[in-house]
Amino acid sequence: MSKNKYLIPLVLVTSLFFLWGFAYGLLDVLNKHFQETLNVTKSRSTLLQGAYFGAYFLIALPAGLFMNKYGYKKGIILGLFLYAAGAFLFYPAAEQSSFNFFLLALFILASGLACLETAANPYVTVLGEPATSESRLNLSQCFNGVGSFLGPIIAAYLFFGGEKGSSNLDSVKMIYPIIGVVVLIIAGLFIRTPLPEIKEDEMVSSVILVKKPLFSHSNFTNGFITQFFYVAAQVGIAALFINYCTESGLGISDAKASKLISAGLVLFTAGRFVGTALMRVIAPNKLLTIYAFINIFLCAIVVSNSHWLSVYALLAVFFFESIMFPTIFALGVKDLGHHTKKGSSFIIMSIVGGAIMPYVMGILAEKYSTATSYSVPLFCFIIVAWYGWKGYVVKGGNNESVKVEFKH
């Protein structure tokens, strides 16, 4: 970072990445837990992902408009209050054992996360030099990974009671209100801490790019499409991970599968740290392309259903997908100038891929096999490889950032 004044805001905003990572880490284990405690089918249980990522699609653009008017800080505070409200609603939903009530609570919680992601992701990219925006966002996203792997570890014991299993919702009543309290405390910190409001239109790579309409930025439009498919792959891979393991014929229990997905998310987190370091010597778009091709190969092994080899391949996918979301995001909003908040909203909206594709995978799993359903993320990684190869190119600018003065 070029300015020390950005350090404290970056640290505080990075804590948000942990919060939504933890919420997401609980989600995939909750999916399997509800299949058993509420007697819902695989395809119906993926409506949890539908509610979660559907909220991103519906809320991201209003959140961006809100921040355009009121700034990043108020957008973050709004997101934290919605997050807490949704978490508290899990208690009455568990009391009534209502899957539909859970969907509502999760939608409100995820609406808060949509506000946080719409604010935090672009905010981190502009808290420093444009040339290092990709690595800076990857570093912050590392803590998203930490939250993501802690979630399933805790959920394995809370929701499945260790190896013995659990058939009630008492653990859900406990964990989500605690999360709500923690989120409110963090909201209080944000209210009391001053955050610099960055003017994104001061740093672009050419004057021409400043004047371009949002959808004329090819790196943005291609990034919007690619993020849809990437999130579809990431969410689908995790959503049916436990089903894949327990149906592999290897005698893997729900609790053990939950621990395996935690191991996968440890690899995911490690991949973010390793990827951030590698970006010092390898261009972010090139690293994105290499990782995408590796995951295409690994997904083919998963589809082949070759027992432990396929399970290990599935775990390895987590490592190589780790850098994809932040890298696609940073490349997509690069050089958007005053369009940054709005462009961020649209890219966050593309997360709706995580609501659609898991349902498609659930249908394929029920009709054919869970292994067959993993052909969906295989296809998605092909799109990611294309974006890293040439879809990310910023057309109309140059490679060096220059300061542009504006007269209002």
C-alpha cells in the first residue's frame, strides 16, 4: 500500500471477509443436516444455496446504488445489521422446524453479506496502488478462507454430534444467535471508526477509459460472465461434497465427510496465501489460467468416480480454485473509475450462478449420480480458463496507471 493511513481501514474491512467466509462454511454442512433433520431431498436442500446466492443477485445492485449515495462505510454497516437480523431469525425457524422459514432467514442474512461483499471487495482494490489490486484483494480473501474452513469444523460437531450424528436442531438454535451478537459488536466498531472514502475516478490507465460507458469495458463484461460460472463451480463443488464422499463406497460418514470438506477448505485457504505470493512473480491472469486448466483435469477425475483417487482430486480442486474469485473480481473492476461501485454490484450479482448451478447438479445427481453432476463445474472452469487467457484484457487503455484530474 502506498499510504499508511489505509492500513487500519484495510485490517478492519478484511475482518468482514472472515465473517462471510464463516457463514458460507456453515452453509454446505447445513445443507446435508437439513436433508436428515427436515427430511428434504437433495434437490430441495440446494434451495439453501438458492436463497443464499439469490440474495446476492437481488440485493447487490441496490447496495451499489446505496453506496454511490452514502459511501462504503454506511454500506458496510447496513450489511452487518442485515447479517445479524438473519442470524437471529434462525432461532424461531428452528423452533418451528420450518425449512421455508430457514430459507427466509438465510435470505436476509445473505442480503447483508451481499452488501458487505459489494462494499468490501472494491474498497480493498482501491485502498492502495491499482497495480497491486489483485494481490491485495487475494490477501484479504485469505481470511475469507480461514472462516470457510472453520465453519465446517464447528458444524461437523454441532450438526452431526461428532461421529454419532444428530437428529435435532438444537445446535442451530445455539450457533446462529451467537453469530448475530458477534456481528453486532463488529458493527459497533465500524460505527466508531473513521474510514477514508476513496475517489475511484482519480486512478485509471487512460483518459479514454474514464469516458467509456460501464458495459463498454470488455474486462468488466467478460468478468461478469466468468464470475457467474466460477461461483457456480465453487458452490456446486462444496454443496454436494458430503454426498459425493458418503456415496463413494468408501464407508465415509457424514461427520467424516464434514471434516474432509474442512480439509478442502484448509487447502483453499493455503491456496490463497500461496497464490498471493506467486502473483509477485506470475501475472494474475496467467496464474488464473494455469489453475483453471488444472481444475478441468481434476474435475474429470472426480466425474470418473475412481474411489479415493477421485476424493483426493476433489480436495485438490479447492486449492486451485482459491484465487479465482478475487482475481476475476479485481481484473473485472480494473480501470472502471467512477463506475467502480456500480461495476462491483453487477459482478456481485453474478454470484447468482451459485444459486442456479447447484440445483442443476442436484437434479443430475438424482437422475444419474453425484459423480456425473460434477461435469457442471468442469464446464465452468473452461470459461474461467478463457477469461484468464484473453477475456480479461482492458481495451482502450495502457499498462501503466496515471492520475487523471477531473473538473467538476
